[in-house]
Amino acid sequence: MRNFRFAEHLYIFYTFVFILNVIHVFWTNAILYSVIGYLGIVMIVMNFPRADRVFKILGIVLLTAGLFFFFSSDVTIGEVPTFFAGNIGMLFLLSMLPWMNSVVKAGRYNKLLHSLLGGNNKGMNGLYVRSEATMISLAAFLNLSSATISQDLLKDQLKNVKTKVRNSFITMATLRGYSLALLWSPLEILLATSIFITGANYLEVLPWMFLVAILGFVMDASIGKMLYRKYNMEEKTTEGTKPVQGKKKLVSFITALVLFLLVVVFLGNVMNFNFLFSVTIAIFPFAFTWSILMKRRRSFLKIGWPTWKKQTNHLSNFIVLLLALSFLTETLNASPYLKFLQEPLVALEGDPILIMLFIQAAFLVMTLIGVHPLATMGIFGGVSELLMGALPSVTLTILLASCAIATIPSAPYGLVVTLTSVSLRMNPYQIVMKNLPHSILLGFLGVLVSLLTLLVY
């Protein structure tokens, strides 16, 4: 019973560590950074038994590799604690994300999805385009809930369609649309991490990520229309938000999204905070203000407080992954073996196309064997100086983010694929095979747009 209660209050300890990290942003102090590192070690020790098996294996592999690089370097044992402090900021961002999702629920914007997907569609090809467009529009804020809500609604709309066709349709339309939305979302951890690694300006990166998303939508919508043009479904009127209300809600939703982006840009360009920190500290004040303007403050706090506590208490997987990754990255940079890992990239120096294709292939292969894209991103972060010597920061950001996010619909152990497999009672690898062509093509689009940026930067 004591352990159960302790687990319920982990959020207090984590919040204390996050506050120390915020203080360190404004007051750079070596002792404070070491304290954060020591607390990071405590966090990983506490959470290792609580992590899922896949993340335990990843953590062991990353820590073992980190120890190998440590013993091959000139680093002293006293420096080790600071190696666990580097990714605390990412954990802080993950902890804050539920607040944005909570204000969306408080404002009943999740019902907007029902309204937009609930029109009459006789042909499945038209519904495919509409479903994917809706996901791209709303998933930036609704995140995972957009996938689960849309899948439930589509299951109902397609209940008279053959199960195999229905499941194929849902896994393609929702997961592919979800990945296209994440390409430009300021709340997406993979995009934030790529910007953190390169130090690029989000405002410069944003138009290019929009371009990847638009090209990806045109490509996949065309494929979807072609694949499902011969399938029809019963015409069905779905109850939902009235058209006028739906339009007003959509306008207010988009307005809120634009305002949030402006706040993040202001904090980054005027206050000179890095992108990761700007997004993190903007979330709660923005969400709270938004709830007041909607006159939903009580509902927001009632939904948000327990959701935030629960999500923060269950950061175990990410704590093991990100802190082990931080240790590996730091020891790798200090190790003489870094040059051996750099050799494939050095061999490709002077040929940006091959470097880009190598990075795309690495993300795809690592994801298919069960390695989280964040871990692969961290490995490339370890050789970021070499990569930034070969590619401009904006180009590298677009490349890393688009190639990483492209793998999300094809990640067999990814959260959205797992949720979909449970919802549709499908083997995760069936979902992977359905979306693998999309992941490859979207990665190629990321490479092409990255090449295009070389004409500008």
C-alpha cells in the first residue's frame, strides 16, 4: 500500500527537479547542474523497475554503451552525474503536454472532430480525403485523442463494410494523417528535439515542415482515393455539432493554434529562449488563459489537474529512455570511439544526398526493430557537430524531424500503433505493413524538401 501511495505522488518529486531545471536556465551554475544530474540518476533508478519491457531493454543497451564509452574516455567519475541532466528539459515538456489536451477537452473541441468527420459520404474515397484532412487540421493540439476519437467514429460509419477493408481504411487514414499533423506541431517532441539538437529557428523551419505536410497529404490523399474508389458505404447522417457551431469552433481552434505559435515565436526570438523551453513554459499559461476566455476555467482545472498528475506519475518509460540517452550522448562525445561512428558520415562527406538517405534509412530500420525514434535522434545528436558541418541547421532540422516522424505509423511498439491495434483487434505488424510505404515515401519527401533548402541556406 505504501508503494502504491508513493507512486501516486511521484509528480511532486519530478516537479521539484523540473523547477530546478528552470532555475538553471536563468542562473547557470555548475553545482546546481550537478544536483539536477544526481536527481536524474535517482529518477532513472526509481523508474527502471516500473518501465515497460521494451524501454528496459533500450535503457540497458544505452547505459551499457554509455559505460563502454565512459571507460574509453578521459572523463572523471565526478563528471558523470551531469551527463544525466541534459534531457530533463524534454521530460518537463512531456509532463506539460496534458494541460494543452485538457483545455481542448474542456472547450469540447474533441466534438469538433465528430462534426467534421460526420458528414454524409457515399464513397469511401471521399471519406478518406476528409478523414486525413481533419486529422492534419486538429491532431496538432488534440494529439493522440484525435486518433482514438476519429477511429471510433470511423468504425461506426464503416460498420457495414468488410472488416478487412474497414481496418485497412482506418489504419491508413488516421495514422497517416496523424503523422502529417505532427510534422509542424510545436507540441511534437521529435520536432522539438531536432530543433534542440541543431539550434535552428522554429520560424524558419515551420514553412518547410508545412511544405512536407502538404506534399505528403496530396500524395497520400491521391493514393487513398485510388485505393478506395470502388468501395461504397451506406449513407448515414451522423449527429454532431451543428454546421454553424462547427465552423465557429474550427475558426476559434485555428485562431488559438496561431496565437500559441506566436507566443512560442515571441519567447524564442524576443526573449531568446530555446525552442524546447519556449514551448514548455508557454503551455500552461496559454491553456489557462484560453480556458478563461472560453469560460471553462473550472472544467479545465477539473480535467487537467488529475490528468497532469496521472501522466507525470507515468513518465517511467521516457525517464529511462531519455536519461539513458543523455548519458550515452555525453560519453560518446567524450570517447575516442566517436571517430569510428563518424566514419560512415565522413565517407559520405561532400554528398548531401547520400547523407540524407543514410539518415532516413537509419530511422526506418531502427524503428522497425523496436528502437524509439527519440533514441535514434539522440544518436544523431551525438554526432551533431559533424552533421552540422555538412548541412545547414535548418536543413538538418527538417531532415531529422521529417524522417523521424515519418516512421510513427510504422513503429510496431509505438503508442499510436499499439492503441490502434487494440482498438481494431489487429496485429501491430499488420498495421506496420499497411503504413510502411507511406513512411518510406514521406521520408523521401523530407529528403527532397531538405535538398530544396540547400538552395536557400
